[in-house]
Amino acid sequence: MPGDPLRSKFIAENFLENPVLVNNVRGVNGYTGYFNGVKVSVMASGMGMPSIAIYSYELFNKFDVQNIIRVGTAGAISPECGLRDVIAGISACTNSAYGEQFGLPGTVAPVCSYDLLAASKQEADKMGLPLKIGSLYSSDVFYNDKYVTADWAKVGCLAVEMEAAALYLNAMRAGKRALAICTVSDLCYPPFDELDAETRQEGFTKMMELALKTAAAADNLPHLEARK
């Protein structure tokens, strides 16, 4: 599940066998095809937590989707990460109020599915792809008047993005599986470097391949019923 509809189109046309456009409502391209003999769908989520929250909720709860893997860009906030590094988010710190809907008397911690994370690490090792695993910071704010993003590195966050926390919370509530795999497109620390727009749209093929291989491996996982 990439954010950009053009990225979903690129993944379908370059990685899937016999892809079929199954959804184009509001221009959010969704395709179903085969990857390594396994039926896989790729559909855009739009930008930000409100957008991916709607799509992932309906996919989990109304269409019985078992696994959603987000693929997208992130800004490195830890010096441990550089441009083009691939990160799997074991958890997602956030400034979003999305989790407040559950009415819990504490703080709900958005975390990924261990099954998907383990499968992703195994597939990355097979590919010889160095996969960094750690916390993401999911922010509701892209242009921030106060430069506070770097402070999240002090508690171990590797990179900032805008979707993982809501996706993880929806999966946790539904009893389904989710994972965010991101490629670093920007450095949010000096020298504040960034990749160009074309590279962002089509240049992250290792991340895409890893997500698809993880999805294919997850096809063997047990079926999960949505929580009531």
C-alpha cells in the first residue's frame, strides 16, 4: 500500500503478472495480480493518517484483508540512517490523536505484526538487503513551524513518515497484520539532503520487491477473523 497512486501503478506494471485494475475511485489506483504465483493486490492509500486510516479500516473490516504492508518514503531523523536506507517500523511513535478513539485509560502503543516483520527480515536477508529495524515517528504535520522532529531521535526513532501509526492501530483493533517498510528520501539532520521527485516515485524498487516478497510469504500465515 503506497501513498502515491502513481507508485501503485508502477508496482503493478513492473512487478505483478497479469495485473488488473480493480479500483479507481477518487483516482486511488488499485490492482490485483500475481507475484511469485501468489495473488497480491497493490492499492494507494493517499497521504497522511486520516487517509490510510479510512482505506485500511475498510480493507481489514469489510473486505477481510489479512495483511497490509505500507511502502513509502521517510525522512531520516537518526544519523544511523542515510539516503536510500530501507527501514521496517517495529513501532510508530506519533503526535496523532487517532488512538484516543479507543477510550483506553492510558497510551496505546502502535506496533507492527511480528509475523510480517519476521518474514520481511528473512526475505531481506535472502536479497542481501540491509534492513534497518526500529521505531518510526508518524507525524500529522509535514511543514512544522517548530523544528522538533530531530528530538524523536533521542528516544530511538529512526525516521519520520505520516501513515504507520494509524495503519498499525487499525490492524491491532481488527486483529489483522500490518507493517510499514520505508525508504529514506530525505535527511532531517545536517546536511539536510534529499532525493529528487522522479527517484521518489519510481526509484525505490528494492523496497517494493521486499514488500511483495513479504506479502507472498505471508500468504502461508493463518487466516485471522476480524475482532468485533
